[in-house]
Amino acid sequence: MPRSRSIAFKLILVFTLCSALIFSVILGYNYYQSRMMLEKELEGNARNLAMSLVNRVETVLASVGRVTEEMAFFLEIGKYGERELLALLRGTVERNGHIYGSVAAFEPDVFCVATRLYAPYFHKGKGGILLTHLERSHSYLFRDWYQIPRELEKPEWSEPYIDQEKGNILMTSYSVPFFENRDGKRRLRGVVASDVSLSALTELVSSIKVLKTGYCTLSSRNGTILTHPVKKLIMNETFFTIAEARNDAGLREIGRKMIRGGSGFVPFKTLTGVKSWLYYAPIPSTGWTLSVMFPEAELLENVRTLSMTVAVMGLVGILLLAVVVVILARSITTPLHALAAATEVIAAGNFEVNLPPVRSHDEVGILSDAFLVMKESLKDHMKRLTETTVAKERIESELKIAHDIQMGILPKIFPPFPDREEFDIYALIEPAREVGGDFYDFFQIDDTHLCFVIADVSGKGVPASLFMAVTKTLIKATARKGITPDKILCQVNDELSSDNETCMFVSIFCGILDTSNGELLYANGGHNLPLLVQPGSGVSFFPKGGGLVVGAMEGSVYRCDRMLLAPGESLFLYTDGVTEAMNLRDEQFSEARLAQELTALRGRPLQEMVKVIMGNIRNFAGDAPQSDDITMLLVQYRGDNSNHFLAASP
Amino acid sequence: MKGFLRICALTALAMLLLPPVSAVAAKLEKASLILLWSPQAQFAGYYIALDKGIYRKHGIDLTIIPGGPERSAADHLRQGEADFAVLWLTTALQQRAAGAGFVNVAQIIQKSSMMLVARKSSGIKTPADLNGRAVGLWGGDFAIPPHAFFKKYGLRVREVPQSYTVNLFLRGGIDAASAMWYNEYHTILNSGINPDELTIFFLKDHGQSFPEDGIYILDKTLRKKPLLAAAVARASLEGWLYAFDHPGEALDIVIGYMEQAKVPANRIHQKWMLERMCDLMLPTGNRQEMGRLKRADYEAVGQVLRENLLVRSIPDYAVFTGEAYAAQ
């Protein structure tokens, strides 16, 4: 889904697709479950239907069986002549509606020596019960109805047959052998058989309607079809010939189960190719099989119709949902579009645009409200910003001027005393802001005395710069011929600490170098210890000692120390902005690193030394902002020797 | 080739005795043929030749008389109620030996199609296993090949007369049944018994090669109408070949006759029968040999009949096949 599509499009797509998917899953599941339930139910229904039919068929066949067996029993134990026998047979046919005809057939020479064979047959015919003597037309001995029970010595239902003489009636016979006991031996006397017309039974089976086009069939022990809606199949086909014609091994297997008296419920394709379910069950007395065919399509018709209706309803529902989503999406996107248009106008700087009216109090309403508030706030803010900017610009301009002034009061020209060979001096200041609290200064008190100062005022910015200017002026005013650095600091301290309401103070290192002999007098008012750079032996910090910071307490006393500089030796003075310069990892530049750098730079020109250290501090700090003013002052004593005079004299 | 030679010889004889062929062709000669049984694919060739006008093409207006349990083909032929009959070689040979003037004009089935079928579950695996068992046998000449088989293996079986159905066997009333490969065997299979559940003894595989169906004529008819005999033989064989080449159409025709005769008609069963007839009529696949009665087969059958005291002497092959008449 492209990201640039509208919310409405995305909503419709997501909503309809999701609902269609959910709906399809539910519908499919419902169909599947209904089908399962139906099939489960069907098996029960099929069994019930088949069993009730089986019972009805069985009742008829069993009654015939019972009557025939009773006749056989009588023929076995009773005493009877031809008259009694004929009466028995006639009576049986007369009194049993299901029996078409009955015969008592005897083994050769058993009943009547004259005819050898004897088989009187009473059967229903035109005009009542007729008697036929079967032995007169053919030998019955090798007919199935006689021979099979004779060989098996047990009652047997014959394979159904079509009796053409009786008008193409489908018949079956129940034959019961009867015996006599003579000399302790059981000997067959004959077979009594009853013919049953199957027309009533097949009509009963055919008349059962199964759904719309389903049907019941009856098949024999050989699998021969006895009833079927397709009349041509009756007595012509068996399940096995059909299986062979269809090359259907599964059907043959079903047929084999049937003839073995099995029952089952299986999917089945009818001869006309209709997908069906087949339930089959045996008819106990004859070993025949009753099958019930349920066309699957009809079975599932209601489920299908229901599913189709639900599907149509669902489709309409989804379409309605899509329409609702469109309307909903519009109600959201229309004010959003208006807001977007208004925003563009606002972005162009026009705060006088009218925002769309807030109609609802939903998220879009809240957003519109917020927009309105934002617009007003922006408007105010812009106004204030304009004013602030003007004020800030003014202050910045003033600070710039202040910076220039501050820098202007520091000696900036190097070398400052080009005509003096016995010493050299170089200084550098880098304020952290426009104006700073550090300063340095140097001036000659007389021809042979150079006073130099480095100081760091507490705090930063404008107050510090003003305090610095005062301090610098005070020091310059105090330094007179013959004064020592400690006296300078005492006097400046007294001046600064009286009426010092801001409680500001300053650390000062002040030194006076006798340029004629290298004697250095110095006093330290709480300032970082300077370093002595000796070309021969290296770099060392001044010994510790000194007084309190200047301006903090009135009446502070400072000590004056003395040191003799050899020619070529230098003093390196600095403020804490140098050693405490930080990099991004919060590491300090440190005094040790400073001493190391200076050691490496020994003997180089002063300006180069200072600039290289400054460069190294910048490199060390990297992108970390400068937090404090950085000030360095380097004073070198070169010695007052004859060369001075030689050089000085023109 | 010999079968055809014989037909040619018969034709040559006819040429001498009868008016020219054109005159015969113009006027159809009436003739009747009785079959061994009711309509089925065992007789497809004759019904197809009749239905497709092949007999008419050969100048014959043929009437087919279906056989059946109530109607003996041999009796019909002997008594002159039919001009031609389809008979087993054993029947015809015995009739000839007994003085009836039966002449073979074409031998249709070359091999014995008879078999004994038993359930494997009854423990019958070899011919010796049949000893003492109940075996279903058909009456008359159908019993001759099985008897020869029992004799060969020295078997004493309880012979049970077998009816036209195989139900006695299916119900377990007998241990083994007689069956025709093209008919009862397939019926047993299509009553739900699988081939692997059966032990079968093909009599032809046990040295009992009894050629079965053949077309016969009385010698006196042959003398009068030699051309007719040749034409019926030729037309019948042509009908058979047509049936093998167009089995679908042949089955339609046969089933039509079966329905007409109101006998149960099962197409797949008739299809099996027609295919087996092809196997039995053309065992080598050589169509040139079709219709010929081999002297060796004839003499082998004669030998068995003599051994079983069914004939005293074996009639002359040339007389039996009509070659003697052609040579006269």
C-alpha cells in the first residue's frame, strides 16, 4: 500500500479486506461444521432408514421361512399320505399371503416308487390355487432350489430368479431339507420349498424416497441388483460387474463386504455419476444387502442455500461498511485538509488566517482547538521574539564595544619595547565570552625595572570585566618607583576590598624584574604558580607560597619573594583557563601537560612558544566549548651585558 | 490355411453340381443354424454376420435357432430340423461314430476353454488335492474333458451334477466347480470372489485340449448344397472377425438379441466373453488359421473318446472334415 494514499483509501482497504477475510473464515468454518454435523447425522438417519426397511423386508421373509420350516418339521416327524401332503401344501399357500407357491420335492423313490420322483407344487394362479407336478415336466434334482439345500443339508434362500412362466416375476425360494432317521442314520427325504414373489418387497424398497433423487436398492448374496431406479440393471448387473465396468476397485471391495454380510457408510458415486453417500446393511435371513443412496448435493442443499444467503448478506454488509467508512473518513479528513491548508498559510507568516470551525469534540476537534491555541501562541511568541531580538542585538552590539574597549586597555603591540635587548615579553588573551575577567599588564616603572602582572577576576562577563578594569587601573596607579610587588598587592587589596559589595575578588601575580641584573621580586595573590623556563635544566614551577586572593579581605598581607634570573631564563605566567581547559571527555589540560609542552618548546622565540601552546590547548579541547578565559604571559630575561651597550650605541 | 483350402474344395465341388454363383447370389438360399445355447457373445460371430448382412452377402438367408436346456442342437441337426449346428467336437465325433453324418465345416474354438475352479481356502492347490472332494460336473459331453483330467491324475472325486448356475459352488455346496473360461469363471469373479482366492485348473494346461464349438452340417445336405456349406463357414468367420474388430458394435448386437430372448444381459460379462472367444479362436493370433480343425487335435480327442469307450473307432479325418466329399 503506497504511503501516499489517503486515509480514506487506507481505511476502506483495511476495513473491507479485514471484514471480508473474517467473514470468509467464519462462513467457511460454518459450512464445514454444518457439513460435518449433517454427515454425522446422516449416518444415523441412514442407519435408521435402512434398519427400518431391513426389518420390514425381514418380517416378510422370516414369516415365510417360519412357515416353510414348520412344514419341513411336519414332513420329518408326521405320518402322512399323498392326500394329507397335498392338503398341507394347499393350506400353506392359501393361508400365507406372502407365499406364491409351495412344493414338497422328494428324493428318488422315497415317496412314490411308481414315478421315482415326486414333487407336487401348489401355486397361486388364475382362478385360485393350482397344482402342478414338477416331476412331470423336468427333473428338479439339480435345480438350485433343490440341490443347494440338499448338498448343504440346511435351509437356504435361493438366488432371486425371474420366472418367465409366471409373467416375468422376480422370485426367490426358501428351501428346507427334511430328513428321516432310519437304522440310526439320518437320511435326506426331500426338500420343501416356498416361492416368494419379490415384487411386493422390491416395490416397498423402491417406493422409499430418499431426499429428492436418492433411492434404496436391494442386492442378492451374489451382489446382483434386485431393485434399482434404472430398470435395466435389475438382475443384469452385480456390484462387481459395475465395479469392473467402472474399473472401480473400491466399489468391488464394498461389494465384497456386502456379500459377507457387512454394513457400512461410505462415499459413493452412482452409475449416473452423482456424488453420494451409501449406507448398506444386511438382511439377516437371506444374506441380501439393502443399500440407501443419499445424493450429497441434495443433502447439503440447505447448508449451501444458507451459506449463499449468508454470503450475500455479508457482501451487502461489507459494501455498507465501506460506505460508512467513506463517510467517517471524510468527517476526519475534511477538517484535516482545511487545517493543512491553514498551516501552509501560517507557515508563510500570515497569522491572520481563519481556522476551520470546530464542530466535534473528538480528536479532530481537539486538534483544531490546539491549532487555534498554537496559532495565537505563535503570534504572541513571534511578537515577543521580535522585541527580544531587538534587545539582544543591542546588548550584543554593546558587548562588542565593551570587548573592543577591554582589549584596547591591554598592551597589544609586540615587541612592546623594541629598543630593550635585555628582556623580551609576549602575551596572549582569549576571553571565553565577549568580555572577560582575565588580564595581563606590563610596564616599566623606571629604566631598569619592568613590572608585569597577570590576574584572574572571579566570575565572568561584564561584572568581571569591569572589576578587571578597576584592578588593572589600581595596579598601574600603585606601581611607583621603589615599590615592591607585595606592597602593590596590599594597596590594591585594600582599595578593592573596601566597599566591595559584590564580593568579587581577583587572583594576581605581580612581578618586578630588575633588567640590569635579573633580580626578580614577586608577590602572589592566590594565583596559579608560574613556571620558570631554564634553557639548560628545564622547566619548574615556582615554589608554593603567597597570600590570599586580592579584594576578598581588607588588610591582607602579601609576601615578597626574590629570585635571580640568569640570562636566557623565562617566566611563564598563565591563568587557570590554560590548565583547566577541558576536552569532551572532561579531562583537564593540566599543569603536568603544560610543563611538558614548555619543556619541549624551550629555546624557541616567545611568540612561537605561546602560540604553539595556545594551538595545543585548542587541539586538546577539540569541540568542547571554551569555559574560561585563557591568558598567557611569557617574560624572558636576556641579561644586561656589554652587547646591550654595543647594540644600543649607534 | 487348410481350413480355407477345405472351404475352397467345398466351393469347387459346389461349382460342378450347382448353377453358377451369379444365379445363387440373385436368389438367396434359405438355411438355418442352431446354436448350443441362448444368445450370448459365445455366438457373437453368427449374430453379427446375420445382423450386418454378411450371410446375405454370401447368398444365404439364414435363420438362427437359439439353443438351450430344452433344445438339443445335435438332435436338431440329426433330425434335419436345422441345416447347420454349432456343436462341440466331442459331441459331433461321437455322433459321427454312431452313424450320424455330421461333417465339420469350420472349427471355431481351437482350445478347451473348460476349467475346474476351487476356493484356495478349501485347501485345493494341486490336482491331487481334488481327490475325494465334491466336484460339480455338467452332464453329457461336458463331463468328458474333466473325466479325462481325473483319469490322468488318478483322482476319485465325488461327482455332483452341476446346474446352469454356479450358486452351488458359491454357497459352498461343492469344493470345485466346472466352469467355462469365457462364462462361469467370470460369473464367479463377478459374484465377489477375487482371482487370487481361487485355484483354477485349465484343462488345456493339463493335456486336455478339446477343441469346442464348431459348425456342422449333415453329409447329405453337404452333397446337395456344397456351396452353401462353404458360404456359411466363410460368412460366419467373417462375422467373427468383424466382431473382434468392432467389439462395441458387436456387443450392442449381441445384447440386443439377448434382450429379445429375455435372458439376463450384462455388457461387461459379454465383453469378457467376446475377448475370451478371440483368445480361443485365434490362440496364435494368425487369422489365416482360423476355422481349421487340426488333424492332431481331432485325433487326440478321438483317442480319449475311444479310451473312455465312448466310440469304438475314430472316423476318418477326411470324411469328418468333408475333404473326402470334395475329392470325389
